[in-house]
Amino acid sequence: MTVAGYVGMVLVVLLVAVPLFWIVITSLKERQDIYVRPAQWLPAPGTTDNYADVTTRIPFFDYFRNSLVITISLATIKIVLGVISAYALALLRFPGRGLVFLVVIAALMVPNQITVISNYALVAQLGWRNTFQGIIVPLAGVAFGTFLMRNQFLGLPSEIIEAARLDGAGPLKLLWRVALPMSWPTVVAFALITVVNEWNEYLWPFLMSDDSRTAPLPVGLTLLQNNDGVTNWGPVMAATVLAMLPVLVLFLVLQRQMIKGLTAGAVKS
């Protein structure tokens, strides 16, 4: 079983690493070297011209700024709303709490694509096309975060929660002084998953944005693919590498906390 497990892990790593390696290598190739047969695994010689080309063929830094604005705004909204709603559903008692949680679970079952047409019609009527609020507000649902954080709060030691209440801690103090400090790994995992999802969001921003004023990076990359009807894969891969770097760095910094948060409650002492 141990050997089979290692073989499985190696296969999974290769499945993920080989496409990433190919993206990086392609971004360093001359255009004529990208299409040679058989394929070259290493650029000979390497070049960084594709990275310079990205910043001149499209307003790359405008798209990058828009991605930052959208991602930071959505992550902040989702984390705040997710933590507060999960806390209310887990540790506060009020009529209809179970029904509210069922609605949250039902929302998890509905794919975002199903609501695209109705959301588009509503946002267009409000005059929010080509605006940040038109992109951000319809994506601000927190069903997943509420579900994740609720499970975390329910797993907190009941003795500590009751002791804090006996000491006079109100709802807000109980959240900020007791529940959150014991839940940081899960909060970090929730935040990282949210950042990655929003950074890579494509369909809704594509429908809402017509130019570089509000369009994020994933939408901007499509302009590289459509110029003159022919795809120059060097700049496309270079832009892809640049788009991956911020999230990759964030993941490497927070990976331990994320793993702790996602596995919280899986092993009981």
C-alpha cells in the first residue's frame, strides 16, 4: 500500500507539474520554436521578449489593477459576511436558524451559470455594466464560506464558549476574543480559497466588461489569443505565468495554515 500510495502521489504531481512546466517553458521560447515538431522541452535559446510583448500588446497593468480591486473587494466582503453569518448559525439561537442553514446549503447546490441570465438582466437595468459594482455585487454570495466556518465554530470546545459567556462576553466579544482566535487556520483556508476563486473568475467579468477600465486579467488574456485571428502562444503563456505568480506566492506563504484549516476536525485527540 505504501508503494502504491507513493506511485499515486508521483502521478498526481506529474499531472499537475508537467502542464505548469510547459507553460513556463513556452513563455521563454521564440515564436518559431513553439511550433516545431518534435516539441522542444527546453528553449534554445531562451528569451524574455514574450514578457515584454505582453505589456505592450495589451494594457496588462490595467487588467492587473482591476483584478486586484475585484479580488480584494470580493475576498473582504465574503470573509466578513461568511464569518459573521457562520457565527450566527453556529453559536447564536434565533427562530428559523435551521431553515436559514438549509437555504445556505441549497445555494451551494445551484451552479453560478444558472443565474447568469437573470443577474445580467438585473445588472443591465441598474446601469452597472462596465462598473466594478456590477462585477462584485452579484459574486458576493458566501454560501461556501458560511458552511465551512459554521462547521469550524460548531467544533469549538463548548466548555470554553460557556465559560466566556459566564464571564459576561457578549456576542461580538465572544466572536472576536474567543471564536476567531481559535479558528484562524480555517479562516486562512477560507480566505485563500476565496482569493484564488475570485482571481480566476472569468465568465461573469467577461459579460460585464467591455474594456480595460474594469476587466480583470483572465478577460485581458483573451485579447492576446484573438489578435489578428492567430494565437501567438509565447505572450499568452507569459501573461499566464504573470497572472499565476501572485496567487502562487500567497499559497506558498499560507499553505500550512490552509492545510490545518481544511483538516480541522478530521483528527480527534
